[in-house]
Amino acid sequence: MSFIRVSRSAIRLGTSYSRQTWFRPTPVWIASQAWTQGVSRAKSSTSNYDTTLFIPVPIKTANNADEINVGFELTGEPLEKSEVLKALNRFYKRKEIQTLGAEHGLDNHLFHQGFLSFRKWIVESDVLPPEVHIMLSDILRGSGHVDDIFPYFMQHCKQIFPMLDCMDDLRKISDSRDPASWYPEARAIHRKIVFHAGPTNSGKTYHALERFSQAKSGIYCGPLKLLANEVHQKTNERGVPCDLVTGEERLYAREDGQPSGHVSCTVEMSNIHQPYEVAVVDEIQMIRDPQRGWAWTRALLGLCAEEIHLCGEPAAIDLVTELMLSTGEEVEVRRYKRLTGLTYLKEPLGSLDNLRPGDAIVCFSKADIFQLSRQIEAMGKECAVIYGSLPPGTKLAQARKFNDPKDPCKILVATDAIGMGLNLSIKRVIFNSLIKPTLNEKGEKEMDNLSTSQALQIAGRAGRFGTQFQDGEVTTMHKEDLQTLHDIIQQPVEPTEAAGLHPTAEQVEMFAYQLPDASMSNLIDIFINLAQVDSRYFVCNIDDFKFLADMIQHIPLNLRARYVFCCAPINKKQPFLCTSFLKFARQFSRGEPITFDWVCRLIGWPVAMPRTIRELMYLESIHDVLDVYLWLSYRFMDMFPDGGLIRMIQRELDLLIQESVIRITRLIRQSESQTSSGTSVSEDEIPRRRPKGHMSGLPKLDEMMDEVKVSPAKHGATSKTRQGDSESEREALSNHPLSNRLVQDGVLTQKMLDRLRKEWERQSGGKGKGYSSDNDGSGGNKPRKKRGRKNRH
């Protein structure tokens, strides 16, 4: 072996040390130099990205006592770990090393995390690779320099941060500057784009659907299941076979079960591979939605149709036109005006006493809905109730009840769910509040005034062409909100500036191939962090996706199945729904089918009629669980085989909820009793488990007593109305025996009342005022047993 004379700086990786020494180039050194030169040729910097998202992959330490320590055999001496630790710390503190690390893709965070992992691996391993052992031994003996550690340190960093080796590939995969290129089938044809622009009740969707019905084949893409179902029904009524496709349902118009030429679907379910003559995309302005905007972008860019008819606000025209420039397609704009009059009143409602038939009060929380409906029915008026978490069937039933001229129900109390998807015969829209909770692009909850677009969408529901209330009116409940409403509607609608995007399953799969040890949530974080998007696009907030990914991360699922589960429509604020979803995933991972009997045990089917708002909310959460089952059943038919049976009990549950909503005043009164007794329930709270022995069977004594207390209403009317309501309730309680009131309210039967009297006497020692036992007068003299009060839910 020949010897060559080189400067120490040649082997110290960038230092200016000038002393000369004799150096024998070992194979390890030659390999490390070649590796260093190869990396230097492709310098990359992560300074533009959030490297805190790069989670280090754990490296196992070598602690096998039976393993031969080749490094020790070659050097003849063990490593003194305390001295090794000092050498490593000197290496870490050298500015030249940190600079060199930055040149190889290690910013301060990655350098620090990499060093901590490298140091732990060196110190805790009993047996190191021979070349590492020899290198450290040379440093400790003075024949090496701490800079010689760098190649092995970088090799370790590439193991724990595999993205360092494939950063260019990751950037290319996440490059979202030209999403139109994701849809080659749509780019292969020339499409005609027609934008039907106009306000609510202007006939824009009607004209688009006319063209849809006349075409040989067509697809309607709507924002809600209710709208998709309405188009499905009306198209079939016109004699044009039309299928229905939503996330949870498939209905075929043909008796043989074969697909028809026309299909009505929710926008997320649009088929971008099937060619159509006409496609209708409704509410195109929702392309800007922080959570769902990606679905409209996908439909706009990806539908394979000769004609694309877009319906929505004029504010989206400029963006759509600009997006179509990238595809080389022209946009024809057809503008529409409102067909009927709409007047913004100069006086607020002021009091619930001023309600008239055809009035719709719009709230932005369930609590307000429950309180207002309670007060309205206390005045002897019937009202319909509609809010977002009600099943579609219940919403339609309440809408029919309100619209029916022969039904005594002439007042509607609803959330902004009426803004789209329901045909309602409303004369006057009354805003109970103008402050609405919203989610921004970061998924953060904000409380702010309605936007002009939102206010116009809701207000536009007043008055409808072809109904008894052709011309509409709009006002507020409170005087202080009236001027604010007028100011909002006078402002121009903000233009739609960007379209939403979402990482596709294929992109996630390619990311996972490059980063096999990363979690699904971490893959998404890295994708979004690396993604480059054009100014006309933004990446949608996918916190719900990441929430589900983290929830099921510990469950062994293949990548595609994991991605599908993470796309499930889950409200993460419902603990029972989340728990059920987790059980679905765990059962799926075992390869055990999720059967009808299994689901019935999970939800406690059959269930009884709810007696409080909390129990109604529980039934709503059960309905959502069944929705998720049906959603999964269309994606994993073999593992969720009983979709038909599940749909049957879901319809039964829908009818039960409909009946409960009709009885909502009683539910509210009983819930208020719980609130007054200290068992209040927050608006978003859902029971974490099924109530045991409560929805059917004898209620507890304390619960019975709580439910006859009536608290005054809290919101939405004048103080005069509230005071009158409270006085009438006190008078009713004083003029009627408590037992009669319990029976009249349906809280208990006569047999239950007898048992109640006995238990009351036992607990009060026979001294309960106003209560006596009809059957057994000795019950109160028995020793009182200590009873534990169980949590009802």
C-alpha cells in the first residue's frame, strides 16, 4: 500500500487547518469522500419548509451480547463512552460542521434532532459497525479528527430522515401548480362552459336542469344530499330515468339495476371518468370553501362532458374564467335577475308576539333554536324546526309540515341549513343574530358577522316564485342588528379569488412509497408543507382527515384502506360517533365483517322514544353512525355486507326522530328541568355511551322530580314575553296536582306514579309534603337505605 501526503484540510471537510500529515487512504475514507461529493453536487435547502414536520424514524441500538464486536477485534481496545461523548459534543459545536450540514439539507432543527439520535445510537450501542468503531478509536487516540464523524453522522441522518434522500421527488409529487393536468380524460375533449349567474330564486338552476333533462346523458352535482335527491325525483317524474348517487346511497331508476344515462349526485361523488353530454355543477361559488372547495375544483376541471353548466353567484365568474384559460376553454356567461320582489324592512320583529304565518327565524346555534321553539309553542303557536344535524328525512318532513297550507304549523325556526337544499314557502326571514361561528382555512373557529354572500343566500329564501308568498321580506329580531344587516347587504359580494385543492389518493400513495415509516397524518402535513400552488388555488383545510388518521394510526390497515377510512364523513365533536368509527376500523383490521347484529349491539337497537333533548341528540348520533356504515359499505362491500338492513333501521330511526322533533317542546321543557337541577348539557355534547335503563323502563326518582321543574326561557324574545311565559307556568303548576301534570306530560303512567310515591316516602322518611301512598302507608317507616345515584348517561 503506497502512502500519499495530503493536507489535513483535505480530509477535515471544509476547515482551514494547514498542518501537514501523512495519511493512508482507507476504503472507508475513500467511500465517504465519494458519498460527500455526490451529495454536494445536488445541494438542497429546506429553509423554505417547516422541517419540524419531519419526524425522525427510531433507530434500534445494537445490544446483542452474542454479536462479535469486529471493531474491537481490529483496534484491540474498547471505546471509553465518556470520552466518545466528549468527542461527539465537540463535533456538534463546530460551526463548520453546522454549515456543512446546512449544505446537505440539515437546517438547525434537523441538525439538532439528527445529532441527538446519532449520539444516543453511539452511546447506547454495545456493538457499533466496524468502520464507526475504528473511526472513533482513531479520534480518541489522537490520530483522527472529530470532523471525520460527519459522513457517518449524515448517513445516520438519512436513515432517520428518509425525506433528505428524496426531497426532489417529494416536491415533484406535491407540485400542485397545474391541477388541470391531473385530468387527462377531460383535457382530451373540448368542453363548452356555460355559467348561469344570478341570486337566489332567479331561475338559474332551472334553466341548467332543463338542458340536463333534454340531453341524452347527464350528471348533476349538488352541494347537499337533499338537492341531489330532489333533482333525482323531479327528473324521474318527467319520464327521464335518473339514478341517485351519494356517499351513503345508490338508487337506480331502471328495474334491472343497470345505470341510467342520467345521474344526480353530491359533488364529491361525481364520476370524472364517465363521459356525459351535459354536466350541471350547482353552487359553484363553493369552490372557495375552506373544507369542501376541492370537490368543486375537481368537478370543474375533471368532468368529461361536452357541456358544463355552472350555477352560482356572479362573484365566481372571474375565477372560473381564469381557471378555464389554463385549459383553453371559453366561458359563456348567462345572467339572471330575481323573479320576485325582496324587501328589507326598516323595523325589527321586536317580540315573538309579532310573528305571522310564513315567518322563518334563522339562528346559528341549536340552543337558540330550542329556546325559541319553546317560547313560540308556549304562546299556542306551532312551529317547525330544522337544523343541520337532523336526518334528511326529518328535514324534509318538517319542510312539508311548514309548507302545507292545511297544516296549523306556520312558523319555522331553523339554522342557516335552509340557505340551500330545501324548497320552503317563506314570507319573511328574521335573523335572530348576525354573528355566525365559522372555520377559517386553518381550521380555527371564528365568530364574526355574516358575510354579504351568506346574508344574501339566507335572505333570498324569503318569497318564492309560484308559491303563496311570491314577494319576500327580511328583518332582524333585535333592533340593534337591523342597521348591521342593512350595512352587510349594501356591501359588494367579495369576489371568489381561489379554488380549493386536496391531495389525491395517488399522491398520498406515492408519498408513502418514499416515506414508508411516516404516519398518514404526518404524510399529509409534509405534503401540504411542500406543495407549491398557483395563486388561483389553495390547499383545503384537512384537519378532520388528520383527526381520523391519528385516531386509527395504531390500527393495522393497508394504505388504501387507511386513506378511505380517513375520508369518512365524521363529525369529530360527537364522541359516540368517533368511538363507533374506531370500532369499525378495528373490526375491519381483524378481517371480521361488520354485520347487522354487530351494529345493533353497538348502538343498542332498538331504542325508545327520547324524553329529553340530550336523548334526541343521542338518536341523531346513532343516525350518523348508520350513515358512516352505509358510506363504508359502498367502498368495502364484503366487510360491511348488511347495507340493506342498516338502511331499514335507519328509516325507522328517522321516523322516530321526526316524531321527537314534533314533540320538541316537551323535550325542551324536560331538558330545562335538568339544567335547573345542575345537569346542563352543552350544545355540542353527545352522550359517550348508550343510556342504560333509561330510554325504556322506570326513570329514577330524582330524575322524575327534576323534570317537573320548568326554568324560564332564556333567549330570543322581549322581557315581557319571557315574564308572561314564566308566570303562566307557575300558575299552571300551582293550579294542578303534581301527579296530574306528570301523567299529562307523558312522563309516567299511573303505575309508575304509585311506585314513585312509595319511593318518595321511603327516601323522605314518610315526611314528604304533599305525597302519600295509596297502597302502602308503612313504606315510609322502613329504615332508609343508602342509594348511589348513577350518571344517567
